[in-house]
Amino acid sequence: MPPLRTKNEAALISGHKAFQRPMAEGIKLLNTIQDVYLNHDVTVA
């Protein structure tokens, strides 16, 4: 798979994967991604 070129591509893939799971599990996945994005201690994803 080629590397992602934009944040939008990453968001589309994350959303797609989250909604393939049961609702509670998908919401937990999206919340975890948001927590990492908002954490200023994380400098490399």
C-alpha cells in the first residue's frame, strides 16, 4: 500500500475502519485516535 499523502486520506481510512466494527468499539477507536492527535507529547505518529 502506498503511503498516505494527506490527513484526509488518513481520516477516511480511520472512519471506515471504525464503522466496520460494533458501535461501542468504533467510538472507542475514534476517541483513542483523537486523544493521540491532541496529545502534545506525541511528535511522531
